[in-house]
Amino acid sequence: MSLSRIVLSSGRSIELIELRMSSTYGGMLEGYPCKRVNDMTVSGLQWQAERAFPSTPFHLVQPSREYPDQTVGAFGPVEVLPSVACIGTFGSTAVAPELDPVLYRSALVVAWFQAAPDVPSGEDADGSLGSIRWEELAQDYEL
């Protein structure tokens, strides 16, 4: 049973099988969000996803970055990522059309950032998730 279903812009339907969420800046004790901190946060999310699911292909959706009108600090201008970091395991029908649809599925692990701690679903899913190039990124596997 899936947590939700998203229809990609390509028309393919994918199912969210597992979802991990965390606060983007939850562990930040000092400083402020800036490019250097955010680059490390994005890299850390990618590292977590690749370590948690080593046998499944991975895709990072590049996050949006906002630059609020605040005083520039020692590490440069303030740069803010969306407040929730997500790692999701998605599944769908096989990519290769010659594979038996009863015996094969495809999978992809995706990391992304979103504004609220909501399960992405249907039309409410973040637009960046809908543009995933499933046929190029996902991998088929036998059940």
C-alpha cells in the first residue's frame, strides 16, 4: 500500500512507498542559513539517501533558494532553503516496455525540499516532483 500517488508531467503515475522528513535547519545551533551552510545541507541529504538506499538509483531535486532582505553577515548573504528536507522512495510500473508488467516494477529514491511537512500527493505535490524524468532515472527490478 502506497502513501500517495503522483502523476508526473510525462503522464506516468508513481507511488510514494516510504517518506522521511526532517527540519532543514533543525540541528543548526549557531550562525545563519547561507550558501555554504545550504550546500552542506543539500549534500548531507544526498549522502543520507544514498547510504539508506544503496541499491536504488537516486535523484536530487535542486531546491529553491530565497534571499530575504537581511543584513549580510560574515558568511555572505542570508540564503534560505524550504523548511522541510525529504527523502522518498517511489515505485511505478517497469520502464522497459518489453518486461512483463506482472513481474517487474521500477524504483527511484528522490530527495527534495518543501515548505510544509505534508505528504506530497496528486495535484498538491510540489511541482518539482512532477518533472522527474522517471524513464531516464528509475531502475527496473524483478519482484
